[in-house]
Amino acid sequence: LSWRRLGPIAEARLLPGFAGFTTRLLRVRAGAPAPRHTHRGSELTLVIEGAYTDITGTYRRGDIQDVDEGIEHQPIVDKGAECVCLIASEHPARFKTLIGRLTQPWTRM
């Protein structure tokens, strides 16, 4: 896989545009937060390794999170190990932080 790293997050794109969704693997360092964001449609996240927590709960290996435009969250990876997730999303996220918005054209997340 071709991993692109931005700080504590690495991304590998898979099947871009398949069935109207962008699919990718994300690998996030232990204890690291993802940028605070909302969504422009549906996003499904399958935890492959590790765990993360956001306002909706804690998600561990094998768990699936289903979010849409009604959720604003900031997933934070548990401190014990990095987290690897498979994500399928209809549209890029809407980042709420200045850094997230500035880096979005480069990351395409």
C-alpha cells in the first residue's frame, strides 16, 4: 500500500469512487486525536486494530461506526496502541479546525 502521512495520521486510498464511496485505510498513532469534523453524507468505519473514542462511544477491533451529517465528533485513539480503520465515505469530511481546513486539499480526507 502507498501510505501518505500527515502528522499522526497515515492514509492509504483504496478503490476511489467505488459505488459512490471513497474507501481508505487510516492508521493513527496511539493517543492521537483526529481533527474535529462533521460529514456531508454517510461514513462507515470498521476498526481493524486498536480502538478509539468519540462522543458516540468507544469502538474496538471489529466494531463499526455509522455516522452522517448529524454528528460532529473528534475521534481520539486509545493510548495503548495505534488504531487502523477501514473507512468508506460518500464525501470528504467538514473539518472544524483551521489546520484541518487548511490541510484538507492536500489530504483529500
